[in-house]
Amino acid sequence: MVVQYQGEQYGKATIFTIRIIGNNLSKSSSNYQIDLLVGDKKLPTFTTGIHQSLSNCLKEIYLFRKHHGITFEASSEKVAPLLVPYDLVLYNYNKYALFMA
């Protein structure tokens, strides 16, 4: 799943891409890998790129944004058309973590 936001980093307007890769290991567990990109450049995040929940992935992106002067405009959200419907439902349920106060 790929989601894009317009935003700023240290006052410079840019487009940010969040790439979420879900790896279903079994019926009872999943792992998620998340990447944050500016253009084609992947930004390093704080911890491992693999998490047991999408919520934890998005919280990590929030913390990275907070410490690196990055803001997203929530109204600019664009979701790539090729995705698994369940991923979109799960993302919409957990995306509050990107915009915590």
C-alpha cells in the first residue's frame, strides 16, 4: 500500500510517500514494514523497519516527523489505487497515529 502526503520539511514544501508492506506469516499474526520517502529517497527511521502492528509503524513515522521538522497536510492524502481493501481499512483505522497532537 502506498500513501502520499504533501507537506514541509524545515519549511521546504515537498511530497512524502509512505510505503506499507504487510507480510502475513500465519493466520494469527502479521508483520508490517514501513518506509518513509521524500521523492525517491528513503529516510532512515529510528528503529527496525518491521513491526507487529500497523499502529506501531505509524507511531514511528509520527515520532520521526516530530524530530525532523516534517509536517503532513492531512487533506492532501492520496492512496495508490492498487491495494488490498483490508489494508486500506486497517490504515484508515490507525492513521490517527500520524496526526497525534
